[in-house]
Amino acid sequence: MSGRGGRGGGQGGGGGNQRAGNASKTDNAEDKSSSSGRGGKGGGSSRGGGGGRGGGQAGAAVKEAERKREAEAAAAAAAAAAAATAAAALAAKQEAERVKREAAEAAEAAAAAAAAAAAAADARAAAAAARTRFSEEQAVWADRLRLREANLAASKAAAANGGSTGWTPSVRSDSSIKKCGGYLKKLRLLNDHPLESLLKELDAINLSKYVSEVVTILLEFRFTRSADVMKAVAIASVMHQRHGPEEFTSLLVSGLVRVFDGHKTVWKRAQQEKQKAQAAIAESGGAANAANAAAIAAITLTPAEVEAEEALLVKKRSTLRLLTELFLCGLHSELKPLLGVLSELIASDTRAEPDQSNTILHLLISWLKYAAQPILGLTSKRVKQAHQAAELPDPIPLPAYLTQQQMEQIMGKVSEHHQDSYSS
């Protein structure tokens, strides 16, 4: 038993030792395992540290790439925004230019429309003026023809009756000094009284004793308007039909012609002084130098003479017009008095001083404007164009009272402008 016990005990003790040995082996294994684990941890730690640094670098690269992408995206966005802004500015500029262009076109269209309207208004006004002028010309010519017929009949009667027209004053005609003197006062103020009133009063009086006074008044009157010239022609026609060419008309016409003798005296003093100066220089043996020429050229009209010349120019202009109307209205049937005056003016122009020549040329041009159509049979292009624009017939065609040579002589003394301004 004890042996069984001892074996048991020995077995127990052996078992205990075995378990102790196993425990010791277990502990050793754990220690190795622990060491191994620690070694493994250390190794892992060493390997893990290397992996961490590599991962950090990769992350930085990723972040840098992301940052670059973001920067590029921002730059692209900024560029797109700038492009959009530029496009918007260009569109705004183009729109402004379009608006400006349309405004300019609208302004031009408005200006063109206004110009067209103004031109149309001017054309209507010109046409109306042409029609008015044509009507006035028709009325004037009707009066001229009426007066011409009556005056030529009176001249014919006077030629057949020894100078008498056959007129006898009415028993009611007043020949008193008071009545006739009052009428002569009115006649001196011809422009202040209507023609109808003057003719009506003349019809009621007898001026047989005052024929020369009527002639003098008409010669001295300063005509400033065409209407006043026609008044004088109407008054003269009544006197012509009553008293005939010899008693009245010849006195009036010869007096008008004498007006043009004045141009010889106005310049006479200056011409004589120039001739004396030239003779004195020649006698003294002086040379014809610039100083002597200037001294001679300086001899001209005095201010008083210039004023007289200007007044005479006005008088000559109205006298030429009156002579023309007296012929057209038949108070003298021959053109000789008028043509004689024109011929003298043209001849004097060739021997006149420069200033005097300009005056004569101005006088001829003024007469040409007035008498081109009725005397020369010429019509200005301006009048023809106005008649065409107003759809009016051409001005009244009249026979040319001058020969072609006489017309060329007169026209040759006017400027090229006025020659080109008229056509037959």
C-alpha cells in the first residue's frame, strides 16, 4: 500500500515535476514568444516607420497636384470671366456704335427730309413768284400795247393834221391857275400819289398853258422805282394824245437825251488836269517814270464830283428806262433817240478813264437787265428756268427792234457773264 502510495506519491511527485517542467517549458516558450513578439514588434516598428514616411510624401504630392489643379481651375475661371467681360464690353461697344450709327442715319434722314421739304417749299415759292411775275408782266404788256395803240394813233393824226391830234378840251375842263397849279405840285411828288387818282384829276383839267412845265417836271423827277416810271409814261401818254409829238413829246425826248451830255462835264476837269500834267512833264524833259505816272494817276474826281457822278448815274439809269418805255408805249415810234444814247455811251466807254468806264459799263448792264427782253428780244436763262419750273409759257415773244449788228455792239460791251445769261 505504501508502495502504492509511494508510487502514487512518486507518481504524484513526478507528475508534479513534469507539470513544473512543462510549466517551465511553457514559460520559456512564452518568453521566446515574448521576445520574438518584441523582436517582431521592433521589426514591425522599423518597417512601419519606413512605410509612414513614404505615405507622407505621396500625400504631399497628391495635395500639390490638387493645389495645381485648383490653381489651374481658378486661372481658367478667371480667364473665362475676363473673356466674358471682354465679350460683354465688345458687345456693349458694338451696341453703342449701332445706336450711334442709327442715330446718325436717322439724323441724316431727317436732315435730308428737311432739305427736301425746304427745296420743295422753295420750288413752290419760286413757282408762285414766277406766276406772280408772269401775271404782272402780262398786265404791264397789256398796258403797253393799249398805250402804244393810242399813242401811235395820236401821232398818225398829228402827222395828217399839221401837228394837231384833234383833241379839244371839254367844256367842263378846268384850266384855272389854282387847279392846274395844284396838279403840278402833285406831279412833282409823283411817287406819293396813285396813278388812278392822277389820271382822274388830269382828265378834269386843261394843261394846254402848262405843257412846258409838265415836261420840266418829268425831266427833273428822280425816279427810284419802275412803278414811278410807268406812272410818268401814263401821264406823258395823255399829254401826247392831247398835244401831239411836236408840242409835247419831242420836248420831253430831247430833254431826256440831253441828260447824257452830263458825263462829258463831270470828268472834264480831271481830264484837263491830267493833260496839263503830262504836257508839263514833257516840256520839262521829265522821263515817263513811275513817280510821274503815279502823280498823273492821282488826279481824279474830288469828293463833290464823285457825289455828282453818283447822282448822275442814278439819273441816267432812270432816264434810259423812261426812254425805253416811251418807245415801247409808242410815244416816239423811232428807236433813234434811244439808240443814239446807247451808241454814245458805248463810244464814250472806249475813251473814258477807268473809273468812268466802270460807271458806263454798270449803266449799260443795268439797262440790259431791264430792256433785254422787250427791246433786244432776249430772255434771261433765270426767267426761262423759272417759267419752266412753274409750267408757264415762255415770256411774251416780241420782235427784236435792233439789228443783229446793233445787238452785238451793245452786248459786246457787257461782261461775259451777262452775255451767257441771255438767249434769244
